[in-house]
Amino acid sequence: MPVYIYQNPKTKQVIELVQSIHDSHEYADESGLKWNRIFTVPQVGIDTKLDAFSTQKEFAEKTKNKKDNVGHLWDRSKELSEKRKSKFGEDKLKTKYLENWSKKRKGRKPPPTLL
């Protein structure tokens, strides 16, 4: 259940209350004094950073609910590849992918668009 924040208008004391989303979001103390509700920016954790060393499954899982088109996904994939290359001198995932691509096509070299 969400936490709601209220402030005493006289003493400026702040309290946090856990309330249902269906409750009326008001608070009054024992003396009947109505406290002011404080509105804050929601603190939501969003996966904005992708791990350059994640698996294909993890990449797909983190990007499936985002409203990116294929071009954005290619750009993200390229950025992650560049991170791996800068850290190790080569992108081992890309190298492995290109080797498998070539094997499936009886030794044919990949087109420049894949390089």
C-alpha cells in the first residue's frame, strides 16, 4: 500500500501514513486539527541502464515494455557493444554472433552492415 505524507500546519511536524488507494487521503489528529497533505514526486525505479554484459534474454526482458522502435533497440545494442569493446578491446558477444552467422551460411562472410 502507498505511503502518504502529512504535515501539521502549526508545528510543521511531518508524518507518513500507509493508506489504501481507496481511502480518503485526509488526516486529523486527536484534537481534530486537519493536517495538510504533502504531494511528492513519485519515486519509481525504472531500468534506464542496461548492463553491457547481460544476456540476450535479459536485454529482451528489460526492453520489451519500453516504447522503443527497432531503430532505438539497434542503437542501444550498438552502445552496449561499444562499451564491451572499450573495456576488453573487442566485443566477444559480437565476435561469437558473427562466427555463428558465418557457420550457418557455410563460411560466408557477414555483410558490412553486421560489422
